[in-house]
Amino acid sequence: MMYMNTLKQTFLKDILQEHDAFENLMTRGILQFALRIAFRCVLHRCENQDIQDRKSTRLNSSHP
């Protein structure tokens, strides 16, 4: 009977460790995905700002 309890405890411990590993992997994946989106948003904003600056410069230089 004691052998079965030890086996159950080991089995449950393994399952919990696998669950934790899966949770950590999913969290890491979600964070990496969110970081990529944030980085793309920043790049897009910088590109738009650069375009607006160029338009503004052309408009100001064309008027005497």
C-alpha cells in the first residue's frame, strides 16, 4: 500500500511539473508575441513620423 502512495505522489508530482513547464512555455510565447507586436507598432509609428516630417519639410520649403 505504501508503494502505491509513493507511486501516486510521484505521478502527481510529474504531472504538476509538466503542467508548470507547459504554462511557462505558453507565457513565454505570449510575451514574445506581444513584444513583436509592440516593436512593429513602434517601427510603424517612427516610419509615419518620418513621412510626416518629410511632407512638412517639402510644404515649408515650397512656400517662400
